[in-house]
Amino acid sequence: MTPTLLHATLLEAENFPENPWTSLRFLTSSGELLTRKLLEKLQKTLPKDCTVLNLYGSTEVAADATYAELPRDDVAIEHPLVPCGRAIPNVWLEIRGEEGDAECTAGEEGEVFIFGACLSSGYFEDVSSSSPFVTFPGRPGRPGRPTRCFRSGDVGRWAVAQNGGETLQILGRCNQMVKVRGQRVELSLVELALTSLRSGDLRLSESDRDQDQQDQHPIFTEAACCLVDHRGTPTLAAAVVAAASSTETAATARRALAQRLPAVAVPGKVLLLDEMPRLPGGKIDRLAVAQKLSASFDLKHGVGPVGVVADAWHSALGFGFAFNGEDVSFMESGGNSAGLMKLASLLRQHWPHLAYDEIMEAASVSYNCLLKLCQSSKKRKHEDTEVEMVTDTAAEAEGDVGPAETVEVLQRGGTCNVGATEIPRGETRDTEVVLSWKADLRQCVDAPPLLVNVPKAAQPRWWLLIGSHSHQLGCFDAESGAQRWQLQLSDRIEAGCACAVIDGQHRVFAVCYDGKMHCMDLQSGSMHWSCVVSPTHSDTEIKSAPVVANAVAIVGTHGGTVAGVDAKSGERLWEVKAPGAVFASPAIQGQTMYIATTSGQSILKYQAADFRLVPLRQWLLRLSAPFFAAPLPFAASCLVLSVDGVLRCLDAGGGRTWSLALEGNAFGTPCRWGEQIFIGTHGGHLYCIISGRIAWHLAVGDVIYGSPFVVSDGGTGAFVAVATRGGRLLLVDAKGEEILGSAEMSGE
């Protein structure tokens, strides 16, 4: 875990009645420098025999180059940063002087050079002469050592650890490069962006900017940035001196910076100074600037609910919010996702019945909205089946998604029909399962395959689409295994595909982790269009498969955006915001859409006469656990399966008809065949459920990750196919817990 996430986790642990760390034996910190303050908090909370591993490195050296076992590798003389220990096997470190030409002695400060097997081959298509990868022509006295190395840009020294050994101590950066939330930020570039801001950059619209092109005076004449360790959280902050003619506020300037810089490089605090503190030589006294920024953190905001919310807001941001105003959101005030988690944890210490996503949703609107939520919380308490914004709607009739000409598509949680003679019966126990074909997808496959039936086509009748982490999407003849086409998409594919008939053509819709959706022709693989699903929001990663209804492709993102995209043109038609990450595909039945969230722990119901228009939310149901499985609507009900293994049947108004607790966590979407519902769990069980009761269950002896799949003869004969973590494929009689056949596969 990064120190930022560690700090947020420690904070949340304070909400537990008992210490949740009692069984922990090893804890790893990496990605950022571990501070002394955070280590002290960890040591007070963790068991005495728990070892903290502090890892040091960067992306260029495969993430980690050294490790420190704490407390044995700690130093006697305390420093704000915790030692980074010794090199991992096949890696060597040297501390060298300013030009890198001479190795420093023990205790002498210099730049950290990293040698060994951990080095990457360099940056992609990098031809610059300033590469940090350098080669020493000779290594006198170092026979057998590699000559190529990476200049880390970190200042360090070798110190003596408490165990008597040598340990690496990082003291800071050689230049003005710092790490914020695990990402490198060049302070000089942030300062340049601040002093480059002009009043015209702060206009709210293009028309406003065009109206006053002459008004282009600078906002700030000077800027100095630094990274301040506030309560264990490294916070990027800046001090500025306003120009004489400037009347702009720091908060307004921050919003303008957000259009120029990555989010991680936008200062969380901008402090206005009358003048910069100076050294005798006239340079900016950066130590004095850092002290002023640190001192400005210590603001107090009174007592009672107002004081509690203000202090929590202040603490989570890492600075006072005097520049921002009560109608500004947490993110607009300089917050980030880790700070939002911290804010929720702090407020839940006072109002434990408030849900995480409820606090986050209010804070994402404004400070005032959050304050009102907390002030009114005395009369509110979430129950397991609390429903918000319920409106009366007619019961939906059971039916298929999309128009009648939509192609038959089978994916996870699906069923298909084959000839009656192909279904193994109970008396044919131990039916042989034979491998027909296999294909190399090069990297990890997270997504389930998609089967498409094209009955009018000569060959193939069944098409199979599958993607992997290699960015490749492959189309195969599902019966012979012959590859029809293959495409390299924009990023790794972690979700299944969708397919629909659009303007008489079979089109495939695939989504990538980078937030893009791609539309291809099924038969040729030719690209129709690509689009960014949620271009104006953060956390745009996509881990759920799209669905198609009314010629609209609908998909959810990690940031909680659910968007509708024109399946013909790729134009974004609408978006709605869910209170949490969407890891499961939307479920659509007729004019109804259900959405499940993970961090939000919610089920939402939307209604739309035409999904080309923005769907209207009917209700929101908050539950006690996240959802990774997609909702399963049928008739006038909807089945929802939370990760803790609880299956609930909801009526049209969001009320609970029945619920059932299963053994083990559940991530796969339930599969329905007639009145039977099949579910696999991490507890190693396959369940058959009818009308809220367990008809039968089978212990398979291994974790079931994905969804079961039913193959039937179109009548009463069917078997359930289910795969386990150990790579075992089982065929189970749908009428009972009898295993009809099995096969062993390589991999999970």
C-alpha cells in the first residue's frame, strides 16, 4: 500500500470497536516515501511482532530496488523520512557525487544510482540526451558488476541501522522533482504555470474570453511550490504574490490550473502572500515558504456539527478552505480521492450510521451540502433496505432487451439450446469432456467470452469474441476455433463485449480499461468508430461489459458514470452519475435499467421510454456490501447479489421480497434457467435457488469466480457448466447436484 492509502486505512480502523490488525504479520509500504510520523502511528496500532517492509524504487527499476525491515533496519538518529534499507538480490546501489563521477563514502550525501536486473530498457521512443539511464565505460574494482544504471534523482546516504548493518536513507530530491500520490511532479513547472496565468484564462466561457481580449494582465508575479507533510499526508502547496492589478482569488486560479496541469500537479493549497521571504542573496527562502504553508494548516473551526465538519474538511484537504467558499465541492477545493476517503472516515467517527458513498456524494456537490447532511443525520439511519426517491411505477413485463432483430447473444450468466442428443443425462455419469480447440491470447484474460449466433450465415454459425490484457480482441469460429480476425485496441480489455444488429449489420462493442469504447463489424473486424465514454470525469476506467438497447450502447465506469453512446455514430447521448464505482454491467429489461455499484453499495433503478434520451432515476437502494455481480431482472422483480453472498429479490418499487445468505463471497452474475437461479461462490459451492429457497447445492471443493452457464435441449434437459479457480470445468445436472462430467484446464 502507498503511505497515502495506509494513512486513510489507519484512520478508518479507528471506527472499529476492536483493533482489526491483531492477526497482521507483514505490512508493505511502497510507491511513496514513508514518513516518520506515519511509521509511529503504524507501530502504535500494529501488533508487536508485525514487520513493516518499506520498499524504495521507481517505475524505471521495476518499481522496487531496496527494502527495509522495520524496526530492525531503522536508524538511531531520527529523520523525517524512514530508511529504505538494502538492495534486493541482483540489484546494486551506489551513492555518487554531483556529476556522478565519484562514489561517496558512508554518511556522505549524493545521488542514488541503481544497477542490476531491475533496470528497464528505457523510455519508449526516447531520443533525448538527458536520459537518466547512463553507462559507465569501466568499473575499476567492481568486476562482474553491470555498467548500465539509472540515476534516480534522489539524494541519499548510507547510514548505520540499529542492527549494525548498512541502510539507505533518502533525504530528498536533487532537483525540484517530488512525488505526489505516487506520481512525479516537477515543482518548477507548477510554478511556471502559476506565473503564466492571465486574467483571460479565468473567463468562464469562450464568449467571455473573446469579449475582453485586452484584459490579459498576469495574476501572480511570483510563485513557490513545495511538498508539505501534513498529518502524515504529503500535500502539494504553493505560495504566490498577486500582481498589483489582480483581483482574482486563489480558488479561481486553481480551477484554471486544472485545465493546464494533470490533477496530481494542481496545488491543493494556494496561499496569498504580500511578498516572498528572501535569503540574503535575494533568492526565495523556500524553507520559510514551507514553514508559512505548514503554519496555515493549523486552522480551527469551532465546535458542534459545524466545527466537526469544518475540521474534517480542513484535515482531509490538508489545508484551510478560506479561499474556496461553502458552495464549492471537495474536489474543486483541492481534494483528491484519497482525501475523500479520509473525509468520510473522519465524519463516520461522529456519525457512524452515515454511509461512505453518502458522505462522498454530498461532498462532491458542495461543503454546504455535506454540512446539511450531517446536521440532519440525527433523525436518519440507514437500514438494510432503505430506498430513496421511490416513485410508483407499473410492473414491468418479462421480455428481451432491444428490438426484435437484435442478434442472439450469449455471455456470462447465459443459457443456450443444443440438440436433445447432445445433453448428457444422469445415467451417463462421468461423461468425457474433450478439448475441441484452444487459442493463445498472450496475456491474462479477465473477461468472459461472448457467443454470437448468426443463424442465416453459412459459416460460421456461432462466433466467439474474447479480449485480454494484451489489448487484443479476437474473433473465432466457435465450433472450429479458426480465427476470423484480431484487433489491437487502445488498452487492456477487462470486460466482455456486446453485439447487436445496427442498420442490418452485426456490430461488436468492446470497452477498454482506458475508458474508450470501440465499435467493429462482426464479420470483417473493420472499425466503425471509437469514443471516450466519460471525457469530463476522473476515474474513467471501464471494467464492465456494455449492453445495447434501442441502438444505444450503455456502459459504466470506475468513477460512477453510466453513459449512453449512439451505436451508429459513437456520439455520446447522455450520462447519469451513480454513487460509486460501476464494476457490473447495467441490466436492461424493456424500459427499465438497473445499475449496481461497488464503493457505493447501491442498486439504482432507471426508467426510459427510449434509451436515446436520459433515463430518469426511480429509486436508489443502499445496502450493506458492494456489488460486483450484475443485477438480474425478470418479470416484475430484480435479483441482486452482493459480494458478501447475500441474494435479494427486489420488487418494482425497490422493496425486498426475500433474501438468502449463501456460503462465501460472490462475484459472478447469477444465471437463470426458467425458475432456477444458479450461483457460484468463493466458498466453493454451486447453488440452485427456486423462489427464494435453496433447491440443491453442490460443494465443488474450490473457489468459483465466474458465472455458471446453462446448456439445455430446449425442453427439460439441461446441465450447468461451472469453472473453478484451480482450472477445473464441471458439468452438473441442472435437476440435481450430480456431476455429469469434468475436465482439467491449465490456469485459473
